[in-house]
Amino acid sequence: MFNAHTPKQGSLLLSEPFMLDPNFERSVVLLCEHNEDGTVGMILNHRSQLILSDVMDVEVVDFPLYIGGPVQNNAVFFLHRAIDKIPDSTHIYEDIYWGGDFDLAIMMINEGYLSTDEIKFFLGYSGWTAGQLGEEINQNSWAVHNKFSTELTFITDGEDLWKQALISLGPKYAHVANFPKSPNLN
């Protein structure tokens, strides 16, 4: 169904609408690292039942926590667009950064200097060994999006994020955004 493109650091991956792997059903993954050794990404639209204060000592109670992927799901990672507030971060794409001074980020949240439209936290990450992601793209499991609005990254409604990302790929993909989750129920 999908067309293969070459992924790179900062690309979005959009899962094929009927992907069988429940970890990646209707997923939008931001690639944080992509090189000859493999790939690391964060699923942007799978919100967990937890909030950040369930796993960290933070005073802000309404900060959502997302499932970044099935790898190392006992660790917390973060993406942000606050390079002026969180130094030592890895630049991913346009104004999106990965990691940085974790303690400073938590302090900034507690003091009200960071909000959910600037930073997103994840349990675990998504990972592929060398060549694995390329094989999955060639099998049409993923659409690769290399030019997207960074606003997509911080949409908090998971289904809306997936739909908006598909629509932003253009008319060839926009119709897929309206596919039901379970077509056999129609």
C-alpha cells in the first residue's frame, strides 16, 4: 500500500493501517537516530495510561506519558523544542531535539517553564537493527515522511496525530486516514 522512501534521522514513519504488530498499530514514529548500525525512534501517538508524576517526582500532575516503543520500556526518554531551556540535546529535525539535561527539564516543568506543547516524555523506544527498517519499508509496512510540520510532534491526541501525519503526506495517502481500525466491523 505504501511507497518506499529513504528514511533519515528526523523522518517520520507512519505504519501501514492494518499492521499486525500491536506495538506499532496506527503509529507515527519520529526517527531520533538512523545510521549503518541501526535505528532508534519514538512512537509519538501512543499515550499510556500513566502520567509523568506516576513514574517521576514532578509536581505537575497532568503531564502525559507516551509509549515510545517496546525496547527498554522501564526507562524515560524525552523530545522537546526548548533548546534555549534544555542544553546538551541532540538535534533531530528543524526545532525538535532529543534528550538533554533531564534533571533541568524536570525542574523547568515543576517551576512552570515547560509545557506539553514544548516537551513530550516516553517510556521505552523503538529500535531496528542494521538493515531491518529498510526491509520493513520495502515490505510496505511503513510510509516515510521526510518533510513535515514539527507541530505534528506535539499533538496529544494519538488518533488525530496519525490522521494529520497521513494527510500531510498528500492526496495519495489522505484517504487512508479514514480507514476504520477494524474494517471487518463495517
